[in-house]
Amino acid sequence: MTDIATTRSATARKFWRYAGTFALTALLCGVLLGGLSAWFLGSVALAGLTAAAYSFNFHVPAAFVRLFAVGRTAARYGERLTGHHAALTDQTTHRVALFEAMAAAPAVRNAGWQLADQARLADYLDDVEDLDFARLRADLPAALLAAGLIGASIATAFIAPIALAPIAALLIVLAAMAQRLGRTGAGHWMQARGLRREGAQRFGAAMASAVPLQAERQWADHCAEALGRFSQADEAERTLRLAQSGLDALATLLGPVAAIGVFAAAWYGGARSEALLIPAFLAFSWIALAEAAQGASRMVVATLCRRAAKAEIDRWTATATQAAAASQSPARLQALQSSALQRRTPDGRPLGSLLALALQAGRPTILTGASGAGKTSLLKQIAGWTGQDVMESETGPLSAADRRAAATFCPHDAAILADTVRANLFAPSRSDEQLWQALEAVELAGRIDGAGGLDGWITQDILSLGEAQRLNLARAWLSTKPLILLDEPTEHLRADQGLRILTRLIDRLRDRIVVMSSHGVSALPGTVTLRL
């Protein structure tokens, strides 16, 4: 996965450079188009008053006007194509890392790998989008606007330096308003988020108690309270939008103020007739540049949304990251035991009586029992995904975090990423030969070869349940972890095929601790059966 992430990161950087180049080209063409159009019209008007009208060559400036217009349009399309490609590439890399961290967060583990607080789900999805597209919505436009302002200010300093006074004054006011919007807007945004979350929690509680609330005639009141929080959240967002409109209204004055200032400074300096053409070019360039400044409030809001999103998601991932850094996967693990393990459900409730558990490398353990006996829950508990039990090994106690670092867990319903077969095998350090050996061992090599090989694109819908399960077992085959946990490994497979693949897999993992749950397989040579 590290190699894939590195490749995607390099691709994203390349397309961000393309997007920046296209955006700068579009801005330059827009400024030149505005300035040249004003110069052209002024020149035509001046020539029309004299005999020069008969010899004035309007074809060249007209051709440049068309060139800059076409160039601006083409560059804008190029910016959108490459910018969105770069943003989506960043999104893929970022979300893989984010969901890995989310899956390790304690609150998620305790809810059976579901997002624990459902009231946070909508905000969480918005936060991920705010992080993914902040560069496209804030960083790139802000960088272009800054470059344009610097270039236009330098040109003004040479052509009409006095005009810099009103322009600088207006820019200072705009910067102060943007800073104020950033401070107050962050408060309004967080207030809206909190109210939406509270409303969702209240509405969820009301829905869970709909029958008794209706019997007590309190249903309408509880719903009204919940929906009232959403209305308050909308009011907080409206306040933010009003603050944005003030900044945008002032930003619209940049073009006229700069243009009038340039003309006035040139006139005051004695420029007349043809001498006004260059100031006219500069004045209308400022008007074209001011179009980019009108999106200043959106850049500010995108930035504060990114900050709020990062702070919120860091709350999810910080604990998991620290735990992952503190725990290291042991190179070898020969024994794992607990004399009195209290089995638990994914939400932490006690399940059944205390269990004496003794697992050894080279002696696979098969968990059997009726549906609902807790086989899958016990596998998750051994893997360290449920509860905080400490288990003993030959090197000392292993915490839940330690076992998570040492374990490969293959659930019975295999998840298939919309990606290549190579990426779906989760073994970036393995050679192609080793990957094909794993696919052959699970009797999937022919199907993958027909689907385009290791770099063929697959999705959850392309593979049958049995094929997905065999791909899942190939992941276990390629794993280097010392603790392998298999949940119903032969489900969706024919009995004879499942037995063949499982026999090969157990032989492959004979130096590891292997624990599996099963309905169809109760015993294999060299295995131990534990009935729950």
C-alpha cells in the first residue's frame, strides 16, 4: 500500500503543477484580454478622429483579442480537468489512510467497525470532502490571486504610482475583513455543526422511542425540539453567508477603484490622447483581475472549513495513531493464552461464561458452535478489535493494540476495493510470482488472468461471493503477520473446494497461530476444535 500511495502522490503533484500552469495561463489571458480590448477600442476611437483611420491596421490587435479569449477558455477547461484529477487523486490516497485510522479508533471498534456515533456521520462525510478539496477551492485560487495582485501592483508602480494609494487602502480593508470573517465565521460554522449534531441526536432518540412518546402525547414536542436545532443551525449558517456577502460586495469595488485610480493618476500626470492608451490597458487589466478577487469569501470559508474538519477528524485518528506507534507487530508469536477470558459482544456486553483459551503456532484452532454462539465476536476479541483484554504470550503480556498489530483478520464477507487485483491483495512488497502463487493456491488464478491479470480492475460486483472469498484467503496466504484469524473461510465455497484450499492454507501457515470459525469444517488433521 505504501508504494501505491507514493505513486499516487507523485501523480497528484504532477497534475497540481499542470493545474497551476493552466490557471496562471487563464488569469494572464483574462488580464491581457481586458487590457488589450480597452487599448484596441481607445486606439480605434483616436484613429477615427484623424486621417490615421485610413491606415490603421485593426487586424493584428483583433487577432490578439480572439487569441486571448480562446486561450482563456481553453486554459480554464485545462485547469478544471487537471485540477479535479489532482484533487481526486489526493482524495483516494487521503481516504485510504483516513479510513485505516478510523477503523483503528476505539469508538469504532466498540461499535463493531461501524461509525460509532451516527449523529456524526453527516458531519464526518462533509469533513472528508472539505479536506479533500480545500486545495482546489482555497489554496490554488488564493495563490493565483496573490500572483495577479503582485504583478498588477508592480505595473501600476511604474505607470501610475499615485494610483497605488487607493488600491492599497482598499486591499488593506479587504484583508482586515477577510481576517474578521475567518474569526467570526469559524464560530458560526462550529455553532451550526454543533446544533445539527444535537438535532440529529434528539431526533434519533425520538425515533427510537416513537411508540411510548406517542402514547404519552410527547412525540410532536420532541420532534419540534429536534427540528428546532436544525433551524438554529440554518440561522447560524445564514449569519455566515451574510458576512461573506459583505466581503464580496467590497471586493467588487477593487476593479472600479483601481481603474479609476489609474486613469486619474495618469490624467493628473499630464497624459492625454495616445498617452492614455497604456494606462487604459492597465486599468482594464485591474478590472479583469478583480473578477478573481470576488471569490475571496469562498476561499476564506473553504479554509476555515478545512481547519474545522481537520480538528474534528484528528479527534478520531489521534488515539489510533498513537496506539499504532506504540505497538509493534512481534516478528514471531508461538503461543497466546488467557486462563479466564470474558467473551464480549462488539458493543462490550459480556457473552457466556469465562473461557480458557490456549493457542499455539502449528496447531490451528477451529471454533465451532451454533449461529449466535459468538464465534466471530471471539475472533475480533482475539484480534484486539473488541475490548481491552490482555493476553499472555511467550514474550510477555500482549494488549489489544499489540494483538491488532500482530493479527491479520479475514472476515467471512470479503470486502473488495474498486481497484486493481494487485491492490486488493494487500501485499505491496510481494513479487508478481508470489502473488500468482497465492492466487493459484486458492484456485483463482484462471479467473484473474481472464479479468486482465494483476493490474486488472475489479469491484465488489464483478466477483461472485465464492471468488471474493477466495481472494480473501489469498490475502491470508500472503500475510506476514504471526496471528491469522479466519471467519468462516469456506463459506460460499463448495465443500470439496473449501477443504482443498483450507488444507493448503493451513500447511502454508504452519509456523503461525491460526484460529478460524466454521460451520462446515469441524476437524482437520493437526487441528484443535473448540466448541462455544
